[in-house]
Amino acid sequence: MTPEQLAEKILQALAALADDGAITVEGGLPRELKVERPKNPEHGDYATNVAMQLGKRAGLNPRQFAELLAAKLRDDDAITAVEIAGPGFINLRVAADAQGKIAQAILDAGSAYGHTDSLHGQTVNLEFISANPTGPLHLGHTRWAAVGDALARVLAAAGAKVTREFYINDRGAQMDKFGASLQAAAHSQPIPEDGYHGEYIGDLAKQIVAEVPGITELPEAEQTVAFREAGYERQLKEQQSQLEHFRTNFDVWFSERSLHEQDGVGHAIDKLREQGHLYDADDALWMRTTDFTDDKDRVLIRSNGEPTYFASDAAYYVNKRERGFDVCIYMLGADHHGYVNRLKAIAACAGDDPEHNIEILIGQLVKILKGGEEMRLSKRAGTIVTLAELVEEGGVDPLRYTLCRYPVDSPLTLDIEEMTRQVSENPVYYVQYAHARLASILRNADELGIKLDEFDPGLLSHEREGDLLRALAEFPRVVATAAELREPHRIARYLEDTASAFHKFYDSCRVLPRGDEEVEPVHKARLTLVSATRTVLANGLDLLGVSAPERM
């Protein structure tokens, strides 16, 4: 029995009391409610405070209301005990056969177990990397690559239709500096002081010269543009390749240039003007964002006729909404706190609800330690630690899991050596080892010829079996909550708790027969529980983009 199924039984009991005339609740009965696992397991398997919520509305004190509800719940064979505590809490114990059925339900659902429809009908645009195609992806991008991809998986598991989007900052002065840097490197000249100085510039320039015949013979201005465009194409492909290796894929690679080349900026300005929030002053075009909590109004078109970066931001938001996205989520770095109000003001000026149609998540800085020292310099990029180097040092699984394990709004320090140690104190190893151990048990069962052809859920009556079953039953709710709160780290913490519950179960309950022992129904019941646990750990790791190894 899942918590949701138990909650449904309580709602049915409330409805029966209302039909019998035993209670009349002002405003009607709730359509849904939650049951929780008590912090102290001695209080029961689950608890509800519904009597405290509804008692006064029914003209009863909470304990009186709880007594009526408890009497009705005691008639249910799936519930073995109902106790009233304190001012009106109701503690419940579930029958072993009812609780044990969750194992079979998990196996029936397979890879879909944990998926819900809590966000069904929502169409979400999740933009979680915005980068210049002028160099390697760095440490900040790496955190968003892991967390953003995990969030996309979690949102999809909760029923949302999600589009993963990468915003290519391919317009502006930095692109011209990139082209000039490549051109200088190709001619063995000093890189401009405000250009790009990593070793990769020289390597990339050599590649371009080899692959684009005659590029160094072009007139200087044309040559700068040619190097810029050739470098852009190759650097973007490298970023895409690095992200794919990191198991992060995007549905849309959106070019900032396209907003200007296809008059997206002009179209957005026309739309925003219709909403009445634009005005002209000092020969420039402004958006009155101070009407919507921004600290100052923003310039869209400068006095020289050139659009600002803010104009691109506004056009990009309008473009997203016109592509049919209900919710636009932006994942931005720690240096973008000032963008929160201005982006929300854009949504409001476009006639949208800034509390619904747009969300901005700010991630804090990450430090990487190696040998007790902070990694600051890149072998190739000179001044930044790159995604490729981090993956080489830490591995995809440890890096993804560890980055996803913590709330993004808190600074993070990761130790490469600790992250890759194969000890139980290392969370990613702990969870992956649990999965490998589960797989090993099932392989051993198969070698013994044990078939899961019968399952008596009532045999899973041991305390540790109950603890593990209740942990497995929580998974759909954890996924739904992680999606609703945009917090994929909840998945990682859940996996660690569930792995712990499994290890305690395995230490207390013999799963496979010893020696010449006959295969008993209890062995098959426990193997069913093992198989269900393996499914849940694999599903949870997949939501984080982390592998579930069969052997370790």
C-alpha cells in the first residue's frame, strides 16, 4: 500500500462518516490529503493530522473527530492498528500483506515507477546553460549541466512536457575578440590584450588554417570574420560533444543572433509597446520595468539605434512564450542576482504573470579541491577549470551525482579525492554499491534456479522489511516534490536513505536459502522485495543521469 492509497482510504472513511450523518464539515470534505511517516517509528507506519484540520469545521474538538474516524478505519482489514495521540493525531499501522503489495506494484511498473501526473499539462522551457561559443565550458557550466539535466528528467517524470534549451551567446563584442584572437594566433602574432589567451586558441587556429584553405590570404577584415565564424562552428561542436559525454543533451540550441537576424527584437518591441510599457526618452527606447519591482527602467534601443543586451533578453522571453511554453525556467549563475527582477519585469510587461510564467533559479559558486588545494587554472584555457578536465579527474558518475546532491542556492566545495573514493562514506559509491549488491543477489538466485513465480506479500512482516517497503512507497512522492520545488537533490538524498534501509534489511533478513535448504515462499517474497528495490534505485539514479552498475 502506497501513502497515496492509504490517504484514499482515509478520504473514503471520511465520506462514509458524512454519508452516515456522523459528521458535517463546513466547506465540505477535502479532495486530497497527505499521510506522513512519523519520525518515531514506534508511533506507527503512517500518521495524519486530518482530525486537527477538520474538527473545528465539523463542530467537534479534534480528538472527538479523530475517534469517529479511527472507528471507521479500524473496520478496514488493510489497517491493523489505529491510535490517537496528543490533540488529535491519528497513527496507523498497515497490514503486512497490504504493505507488501507495493513490491509487486513496483515490478509491474518497472522503469515507470516513480512517475506521476502531478505536473501533467504543464509545458516547460528549461534553459540551463547560457554560454559564449568562444572557449571550453567551465566549472559553473558543469554544475548547471548536471543539475539542469537532472531537473529536466524530474520534471518529465512528474508529467510535464519539458524542452531543454541551451542559449548560445553568439553576438556582440566577445565574438569579434574571439575572431581577432584566432587570427593573431594563426599569424604567430601576440593575442590582443582583451582577447582570448588559453592554449586552445593556438590549437584551434591551427585546425582552422588546415581545414579552411586560403583563410590567411583573405583581406584583414574578411579574415577576422572568417576566423570568427570557423572558430564559432568548431567550438560549439566541442561544447556539444563535451556535454553529450557528460550525459547532458539539449532539445534546442538557441542562437542569440537569430533574434536579430529574424527581427525577433523588433517583433518583441511591437508586442511590448502594445502592452503600454515602453516610452521614448533621451533619443532612446525604454521599458518601464520599475512598474514591476525592477530598481530602474531599462533601455531597449540606444540613442545610436543599437539594441541592448536587455532587448535580446526581452525578445528571447517573448519568443519562448510564443513557442507555446507555459513556464519558462532560467538557471543562472551566482553573478546574475540582478537579473531576477528585470526578467520578471519583462514577463509582467509582456502581459504575463511573473509569479507563474517565469522562474529564475540562481546557483552559487563551486570550488573544486585536488590534493587539498583549490583547482583554479586550466591546462588549456588558462584561467578556468573546464568541464572536460573535471570529467577526466572525477568521472561522469561521481561528478554528476555530487553536483546534484546539494541545493543549488548554497555554495559548494567538492574534493576530487573524496568524491571518487570507493568507500561507504562516499554517497555515490554507497548508492551504486547497493544497486550492484541487489543485482548480485538476483544473479545468485538465478544460478540457484529460483523463479519469482509466486509472491505472498504477507510474508514480508519483519520490521526491516516494513521499513524498506515504506521507503520504496515514498519514491513517487519524492519525485513529485522534487519537481514541484525544482530540487533534484531530494532524489539523491532519498536514494541514500533507501540504500541504508536495504542494507539494514539485508543484514537482518536471510534472502537466499543456505546450503541444502529448501526454497521457501519467504525466500521468494524477499527476492521480490530485492528486485523492487533494485528497480527503485535504478530509476532514481537515472533521474540524476547516473549509471546503475550491475557489478562493482
